[in-house]
Amino acid sequence: MSNSLWDMAGVDSLAVAKDLFGQEVGYLAPFQSIETMFEGKNCSILRLCERNFRIAYSAPLHPLIDPLHANIWFKQFDWLARIVLPSRFLPTIVSQATVRPPHRLRNIPNHQAAPAQFNDIPVLLWQHPNQGKASLELHCAQKDLEILQKIVTTEMTEVVQ
């Protein structure tokens, strides 16, 4: 089962993230992530900024979070899409993507993300394990998904041949 993406933000989001996923979440810098088990399933938590997190999890999270007792919002965005690739394609993606300092893509370590543009399409590149396998996720707007899939498929086909 593939993971769903959930975004959580708000004044209390760091406290809620620590309660749900462990104190390690508090040590993450922006664009760093951790892998953990939550409710018996793999869960990836990416810190986007001070009080904003993206969570990849294969089951609904909303029943587990009570926004009435915390000053947060928690949702899945209809406009957000993603492509998951094996990490071995990182050099190919890096050769086509551009970033602005201080972000970098070359040798991006595991459990890191960076905002970038891939052929003029804004994306978030996130390298982390996905269901136990090293992977590279490209998060993009739903409206850009089809064209990004075509570009990525073409790039990957050229590398594989």
C-alpha cells in the first residue's frame, strides 16, 4: 500500500508531532526527515519549516489527531501529487533539476528534502526510505503531474537503455 501525504501546521503542531511520533521530531531541521513506526505501520515525517510537517503514512491520521484540543490544522491537499522513484535515479533527476541556495541536490543525503524546479515545474525532492526501500519522491501540483511523469519517464528510459 502506498503512503498518503498529510500536512500538519499550526502553533501546536510541533508539540502534537512530538506526542504522536516521538521527541526526535523536535530535533529535525527544516527539510530533514525521520522514519518511524506509527500504529504498527511505517511512517515518514518531513519537517518543512518551524511548525509545518509533511507526513507519509498508509492509513488515515485524522481520527488520531484531535484539532479541537490543539491549535493546528491537519489535511490532505487535493492539489498535491507525487512520483516515487528508486534512489538510484537521483543523479539523473539532479542533472535536470535546479535549486536556489542554500539548497543543494548533489549528494543530497537520505532523510533530506529540497525545493527545486524540474523543467520549469516546481517540485519538492525528498529522499527517504519508502516501505523499507531507498526512494526519491517528487512532490508537485496535481496539474503538473502528467507532464512531470512524461518527463521523468523519458529521462529514466534514456538512463536504463
